[in-house]
Amino acid sequence: MHITYDELRSIKHQLPTGSIKKIADDLGLEEQTVRNYFGAKKFENGKIVDAHLQPGPNGGIVDLQDTRILQAAQRLIGRPTA
């Protein structure tokens, strides 16, 4: 799935407080792995996720190989999932 970096960050910023922990707990992931998915780069406490950033408009194009985190976030903010 392709999404712009700006759109991915926008989704992250719309999440209610505590959502990163909820997503991590629901998916059996480290919280830092979920943060990294949304653009953080602190890999010592989390895993690198299957996302690749290519230069382009709106912060670039992110190619997401695993969309489970994105879908969980979209559900939390009331957006339809892909």
C-alpha cells in the first residue's frame, strides 16, 4: 500500500492519547515499533517495520508492506480501513 508521509503523520496526530500503547498491545508489538511505523527513528527499543520511504511530494511516498498498524490506527480515529 502507498501513502504519503504527511498523511501517515496526520493519522498519527489524530490518534487519541494512549493509542500507541493500545495498538502495540492489540498487535503484540513493542510501543516503539508502532512509533517507528509513524516516522520515529528510535530503533534500539523497537523494530524496523516493513515501510520504505521514497522521495516525493507531501513528505514522500511510503510503501507499507504490513498495514496492520495503519488499519488499527484508522479504526481508532473512525476512518474506513483499506
